[in-house]
Amino acid sequence: MKRFKQSKGFPAGFNPQQLRCCQQLLAALPYPAQLHWNEREVFACFDGWWLTSEFFPVASFYDAAPQRAHYAARLRIHGRFGQNLPANWLFALTYGESKTVSLLKLIRVLHLLNHLGRNDVALPLRIDLDPRICHAFSDRIIDFTTALLAQLGLASQQVMFLLFINQPTSELGVALVHRYREQGHLVGLGGFGDSEHDLSRLWRLEPDFVCLSPRFMRRAVMYPQVRDQLLALMPQLVAQGFALGVEEIVCDNMLAMAQQMQARYYAGQLVSQRLAPA
């Protein structure tokens, strides 16, 4: 693929010393991995797949105008012939333990390096954790992440985590929240509204912020009964100290509903369009 044509020089905005250090770090893993780069980004090849980082801005509204609050990272997986895979980790479920942990460390390095090189690093980065693959391994890269942040010169407050915790992974979710908080990170609960156990998980985990499930939001746009439930419940949660995030906002109706729910964080195509150029 043309996108993965490698460059001899370092991409603009990236620190060559940091790239070299991370290259050595990944080479020492039980399943070694290697970084590559072109003129604008760092990417990696793992088990025949190209891995890249994508970021979208998350905004807060001040005086009716959206302003960037932080960035959220997304993994993108590309085949050798240009095909894209959903970044839902399912392709890695057959890996052994050492290979999976190496993959998770590689992705953590990839997101942090690209954030430093491509984004306004005065704003925090949000990294999402999916229980389908992380349920057995996320706790094993917390110390790795802390050491990596120190090496890259980033404070723990500059990286926040959004956990997608389902019922089978709720016990591990509690442990992850405690561990990340011990390191000074903000921790959020993602996919709120997808499960009948969400409220009990909310009280148990006590996250710093909550991201509403986009599917729940779409249902609220279509069905007045669901919308009434949201507008009754979410302001109560906000009043109890939970910062609310609403994502995949694509129309004015969604934006108005999110504002009625007293959301703090907004993301989606419409919000990105209304943000001033970075």
C-alpha cells in the first residue's frame, strides 16, 4: 500500500530519540515488534497486518462554542492489499499470552508516539480498553505504560483511559480502575446504556466520567420514550458528580439532546466540523 511506503527521514514533529528508544523497547519484547514511519505518521507491522493510530477530538462547550478538551485514540488495522479490519481485537484472540501482551504494548507505544508527533500535547489523550481481549492482559501492561510515559516525558494526568466493562469482566474492571487511579490517570466507563447492569457497575466502579453508548443515543433520537428516559436519568447522574460524554454526534438533534443531558464531553462528525482548525 502506498500509505505504508517507508521514509528514510523522521516524520516532522516527531522526536528521533524517542523513536529510537521505543524501537529498542519493542525489539526486546518476547514477541519482537518493529516501528516504521513515513512523512506524517508512525505505524507498525504485526503478524502480517499494518497497524495505525487514528485520533478524533473530544470537545467541551464554553459560551456556546466547542473547544477541544482531549483526543481519543483509535486503532486501525489494514491488510497487505488495502483491506481494513474492525479494530475489535478479534483477530488476536488466537494468540498466545506472550504474543498478545507484545501486541498490547506495541499499540500503547504506537498511540503515544503518534499523539506526541501529531496532536496538541497540551491536551490529554484518551485510550480505550476493550474487555474482549484485554480482560486477561490489561493489568500486565500498566507498569509498562507508567515506565513508557516517563521515558516519553508525559505525566500520568495527560493520559486517561475509557474501560468497556461487561458483566463477565466486572471484577477485573474494578481492579483496573484501582490500578490506573494509583498511577494518577482519570478512568471512564464506556458503552453506558448497553447493559441492564450499567447502573450497578457505575456505583461500584465510581468512574471519573461516563460515555453514553452511541446505540442508546440513536434509539433516543428515534423513540420518544427512550429520549424521555435519558433526559430524566442522565442529569441526575451528572448532579452526582459523573462527567458525561456523548459521542458519534452527527446531527443538531443529537447535539441538542446531549446539551439537555448536561454532557461535558462531545464528539462526532458534527462536533469536529464545528471546531476551529487546530
